Amino acid sequence: MIPRRSADSPSWYTLDASEVGELRRSRSPALRCALSALQTIERKLQVTIFSATRARLEVSIRVGPVSSRLPSVLEFAAMGVEEDLEDLNALAESTDAAVDSQALASAVDSVTLQPILPPAIPPPAVPQVAPVPAVPPVLRPLAPLPIRPPVFRPPAPKKEEAGSSSGSDSDDDDAGHAGAVPGSTAEYEITEESRLVRERHEKAMQDLMMKRRGAALAVPTNDKAVRARLRRLGEPMTLFGEREMERRDRLRMLMAKLDAEGQLEKLMKAHEDEEAAASAAPEDVEEEMLQAALRLERARRRRDDPDEDVDAEIDWALKKAESLSLHCSEIGDDRPLSGCSFSHDGKLLATCSMSGVAKLWDTCRMPQVNKVSTLKGHTERATDVAFSPVQNLIATASADRTAKLWNTEGTILKTFEGHLDRLGRIAFHPSGKYVGTTSFDKTWRLWDIESGEELLLQEGHSRSVYGIDFNQDGSLVASCGLDALARVWDLRTGRSILALEGHVKPILGISFSPNGYHLATGGEDNTCRIWDLRRKKSLYVIPAHANLISEVKFEPQEGYFLVTASYDTTAKVWSARDFKPVKTLSVHEAKITSVDITTDASHIVTVSHDRTIKLWTSTDDMREQAMDVD
């Protein structure tokens, strides 16, 4: 076997010359590997291991610390050819040539063989991580809760003093103060939740007492006075988006706070003195100028017509209004009524209802009214109806987004289309040539009744536009809407020239006075406001009804009185001189939706959700009619 261990020592390997020849002639890769290893030993030892002249060659290699890898290499090479070299082993036994194994072994031992090592692969670099210091757990001993007996102490200090206690004994002191029981000197511990509940209760009680104190204070109702007082108290006159009622409530709470601090009397006394000294002269001058203007106007009238007495005429008109009584009642439709209007001569009455049908009534034969014609054409409920001031033409508005023009026979003359949402109120221009409509699309429009074309499309309200009315000379138009704002527009330029802000809820009714400079508005805040267009401000606020005001109307001839209709089932007559109540018309059983007055102020009509038409006439006029009949 090549190589083979000798029998006497397992550390020695023996080869002869014939075996070497067979190795050289062999083509086996394993044998060639063994031969190459032997040739390497020849070069290292500078001796001839395999010689043809020698009968036997014996190679002995000592396995030791220095050459420990060479035998393993030879043994590895020989392991694969053990079965292929059985013949060589037989040949080696018959060969006589030999070499002194001791000399060769000593030569081999003197040579240091360098083993062939595989390339070293360095281990991957791992970043060093700082060691986490081991923190020994801190064991805190749990002390038993002591049983505290009641501690008798002097009366507890105030809350501020209790809060300023030192930190060393804060646990004991805070618990003692928080747990004090009223009416006793014993103090106990309370929980945090109980303390928070007690604080919330005390704060709620303080707020309640503040509101009660504020309700007992006298706060100005005039917005101008509220602003002036806020300014004198060093507070902002108005906040962003603040309304009149909110501003008044803010002043009330401020005054209540000052009253609680004991500063109100002293502060208000100084402010009232300042106000009296600063505003006495301007107010007196303004009042005197107003009275002088009234005197001049009366003087001119008396000069032009010596027989005219304005005050007597106003008194006569108010006396007639005070004697109003129900003259006629008629069922107007199967559905609730939404609008009404007298003709220019007062002989015809137009009504509309939520069924979408408008009707004409003859009022010449009162106390009975007879239906003249029915106007059918709308596909949705009718929202308003108006008679032309110069001829017998009727205009209706509807929730079907259209307005229609009719004659007294019930024929549709024009249809006005263009609005993007349902319509509100409708009104004729004093010339009778134009008609104005309002809509929930936040616009109002002016139409030509001859051509049916849209002349103006006005945008300016932030929410739906509901009411509309024209000035007596036709130069101005007023609109109101759900944004609680009334606007006055110049028809010649199409621009908004005045915005009247004062209502706190949507405005539903608006009406011009025949004098040209007074404007009445009514809305969901249950008040009616009188505006002076010359001063551009509210002249008077009438707390008119217990529910929203659906419509307002000035007496059309001279404007001596004003009528308001409300959802509280009543209509009221107010004096235009001092805006005091004159008469309350309360017969309806449901919400009153509309009201109108004849040109000569002899009749008032109201319509309601109870589906009835109520005609109101002065008793003096009824007597005159009876005398005429006689």
C-alpha cells in the first residue's frame, strides 16, 4: 500500500523503487498527487529518494511537532488509491533495493515543512456596544398607614393661605384644610376626586350668584349707550361677530363682576359724571334741531294750506284705526293661506295659498266677499301675491322658482324664470312697469313686465333673501333676508347704498313709509324696528309680539300708522308718531302670514294658516256706509 506504515513503527512510511516507477507511469489523479508530494520532499531534502540503481528505497518520516502536517498530506493522498495499488504492494515485497532509513529520517527531521493553510477569513466587524450599567433595584419599605385621630385645631385659614403652606408638611396641611367639615373644628382627609367635585360645585355657585347679581343690575337697552359704557369701562366696544344682545350681556357680566369686587358704585359714578359733562350740550343741540325741523315743516304746510292741521289729521287717522273691528270672515282655500293684496282701488282682493292656487275676491259687497276667478299655473306652493298699483294685474311667486303675471280673468301673461331656488316675497314698482322678486338663492331680481326680461340681478345678502319693498318715488328698493340684515339699494346704479344691522334673527317683513325716509322691519326676534334713512340708524325698537313677525305694512297714503302681523295669531296697529300700540286684531286661530291695507286706509285684511280671510273695517266707515245706503 502506498504509502504504508511499517510494521515496527506506525510513524514511519516505506516506498521502494518499483513502486515509484509505477507511480510515475500511473494516470490516476490520486497517485499523481502522492507523487507530487514525494517530489516536493526531494527538493526540500536535496536528496534522491527514488534511485534506479538502488534495489530498495525506504523513506521514513518522523511524525513530530515540526512536521506534523506532512504525514497527514501523504496519508490523505494515499487513501484514495489504496485499492488501485495492490499490485505495487506485491512488487515492493520482492524488491531488494533499500536505503538507509535512519540517514533519510534524520535528514527529513532536520527540515521544517510549511503546511499549506486555507486563506483566513476575518470575522465580521461588530460595533462595540457600551455596556448597560446594572442598576440595583431600590427596595423601599412600605410604612403602614397610621390611624389618625381627629385633630383639634383653630379655625382653618383662608383658601389663599392654605395654598401657600410649605412643602414639608403640605400633605398633612392640605388634607386637613380640604377635609374641614363646616360647623366643626375636626379635620379629616378627603380624596382628590372629592376635592375636585367640591371645587366645581363652588365655581358653579359663584357663576350662578354672578348671573343673579347681573340680572338685578340696570343695563342700557340702547346699543349706542351700551357701546359708550363699555368704552368708558375700558372694554372693547364690540367683538368680532358680536350682536347687540351679546354685547349687552357682556356689559351685564362686567358690571356684575365690578359689583362683586365692590368697585361698581365708585366707578360708575365717575363715568356718569363724565358722560353728563361731555354729552349734555350735543344732545340738547340735536334735540333742538330736530324740534326746529318739525316746526318748520308744520309752518310750511300751514302756509301752503291754512286749513290743514297735521296733528289733527294724525289723531283722526289713529282714531279710525282704534275703532277697527272684524267686518268679514271667509274660508280662502283648503290649504293654509300665505299672501294677500288689495287692488289699487280696493275693490278686489287677491290671496294665495300653499296649494299653489291664487284667487281673486270681490270686496264691494261686504260683509260678504265673492270669488271672482282662480289663478292656476304653479306646480308648487304659492309664497306671495301682489296687485299692480296702477292697473288690475296680479303677480304671484311660488316655490317652483318662477313668478307669473296674471290678469283678472286668470290668464297667464308672463312667466319670470331665472331664480335657482324657491321664491319669497314679490312686489310691484310704483310705476307698475316692473316687478321685484326675492329668492332663497341669496338674490333679488327686477323684471320688466312688458318683455318678461330680467333687468337686475342683485347679490349682497349672505343668506336667503325674503322680503322686498319699493320706495314711493321708485328710486330706492329695500330687501331683507335670513342673514338678519336689511339693505337699501339705488335702482339707478344697482348698488347697495345702506346696510341696516340691528336685528339678531332673520328679517321677514320690510316696508317703506310714504314719507320716504322711514323704513320698518320685522323678524324672528319678535321686534319691529323703525329706521331713519337720513341718520342711517335705528330710530325706535318696538317689542311688538310674542312670536316672530311675518310682515309689516305702513299705511300707504300718509304713513300715519303701521300694522304688524305675527305668528302669535294677532295683528297690531302702531302709531307712526310715537310708535305706541293703537289696536290689537286678534281673531285668527293660527299663525298670521300676511297683511295689507287699502289705499285710503279704510280696510285691513289678514290671512292665516287657519285658511281664513279676515277683513277689518273702522266702525266710523261702517256707519257712513250705512248712512249712504239709507
